[in-house]
Amino acid sequence: MTIQQRKSYLIQVGVFLSQFKNSEIKKRADLTNNDPFFDEMLEQIEMAVHYNGWFTRENVLFSLEAWSKALSEENLQKWLKPYNFQGEPKTIGLVMAGNVPLVGFHDFISVLLAGNKVLTKLSSNDKKLLPIISDYLKALNPEFRDIIEFTDGRMNNFDAIIATGSNNTARYFEYYFRNKPSIIRKNRNSVAILTGGETQEELKLLGEDIFRYFGLGCRNVSKLYVPLNYNFDSFFNAMLPWAHLMNHAKYSNNYDYNKAVYLMSNFKLLDNGFLILKEEPGFGSPIATLFYEHYTNKDSLMKTLEENRENLQCVVSQDLMESEVPFGETQHPQLWDYADNVDTLEFLNKL
């Protein structure tokens, strides 16, 4: 298969996934091999929801729809244009995280588009969705059977590795894969900068950045930077559409637990009944908690962010910095927005 052929099959995957949306699940009659895979995908969506308590149907469908939009011909063409893959095919091992649905899919398609074989070890928390997408690819072209492999055991016979985990598991990955070319991803968080001049609509969009996937992703905002004497009333009002998260047992249990721990420790908190705000210099806030920190001037804040760039995935703001992400867009990354800001295709191209 040529790169152009692989690209064309991924475009078909995007069309296949476009049938599954929160607004509507509608079967198309014009798709190749759609009859068996449409019903199977519906079944796997339900299985993913029952298998992982954090994978709600809404969030799974949100992820599928986001990928359906990303895998357009225009996006793939723009993404692949700078690269020229001409080397011998390699076997690339993937160790995937499972914090949000299909979180490792970008690495998966990167390996395939670069002309390589992919050897994937799925997280136990996210084992239902990627295999059926892989089966759909194999139905489109049987040659994918020889270049897509999943394993539950020890990974062997690979040329390079891309592994994602916590800071603790990253140390293990770095040791275990020390003799292989690798991308080892660690914990990252995202932050938002507020000035006090945001509209209510902008703050509502920020709620999507904070609460989508219950805040479990590296692209979820886990901390706010606010000016001195910032009034949180407008912010809390804008977050009210997410109050329904307290109906989710795992989220509400985390809220209750973290609030109890903070109160017993006599921390000063701001609380609206489903989100706790705690003043804190760190970045990684627990579920149902959002850290915040005051800043006095833009220059010192930019310096702080630059010093901590290895810990940050996204900075959400409005017309404050060149690399900012607009409000409401952290969960809509482009194909060329790389995790940890490491160019995966460039890494694969140099192997």
C-alpha cells in the first residue's frame, strides 16, 4: 500500500465514524462494508460504557465525532504535506493510555501513515473501540491484517516505541525501552488565563475545556490563572450547565472525598456544589477540583508558563499569547497538534 492509499482508507474511517454522534446516530447506505460494522460499533460503544465507568455514552460519541471530523481529506493532506516517507517499513510498538476514549488513536494512525507496522498494547480501560476500527480497516483492505497487531502480553520484535503513562510509569518505560528509539509521554496538564474581561459565552466555552471527559485528559484545563481580586461569580454561573456531573457516581464520589479532605485540612476553598476551587501553585488538580493562582502582570505570568512548558499541554486564553488555544477548543485538536508537543511523524520519518 502506498501512503496515498492508506490516507484514503483513513478518510473512509472518518466517514464511517461520522454515523455516530450525540445529536444523531444514523446509518448510511453508501458506505463499503457498513452493514456488519455499523451494528458492531453500536455494540462496542455500549460495551465501552459498561466496561469503564468513566466512559459515558456522551463522551464516547463525542470522541468518535471529533475523529470523524479530523479524518477529512483536507486535514490529512495538510498534516502529511511536510513529510516524505521513503524508508524501510518498521514495527512500532504502542503502549496506550486509557484515560479518555481512543486517546491513543493519533499515534496509531501516525504509525500507519508513515508506512509502518503497528504493534499495540491497549490499556485495560480502553479496549473496545480501537479493535473494531482496525477490523474496519482490514475489511477495506486485507493488507492491513499484516501491519496491525494487538498484544496483551510482553511486547517483542519492534524497532521503536511510543508509550504513554504517568510520571511513575514513564520511568519504567524509559528503563525498559532504553535500547530503542522512543517517545515516552508523561503527565501533562492544561491551564487557562482569565483577565476578568471574558464574556459569559467565553466562560461557558471554558466549561467544555474543564469538564469534558470529567477532566481526565491532558488537554483538560486543571488550573486557572486569575488577576488579583478576581470575582469568581461570573465563572461559577457559567459552569452551571455542568452541574449534572454530580449525577455520575464516580464524579460525585470524588467531589465528596476531595472536599472532605480539604476541609479537614482547613484549606480555604471556593465551592459551587459540584466544583471545588483551591488556591494552589501546582497544575494537576484532582477530579472535581480546579486549582487557581493569582498573577500580577502578564510578563511574569508568561515567564512562569515558559518555565513550566514541559508540564503543560494547552494554555487557554484570548489574545494573550501566540500559542494559545481558544476557549472551548482544547478537546478539538488538529492532527498536527501533537501530544507533549513532540512531532510524532517527524520521529517516525527519521527512524
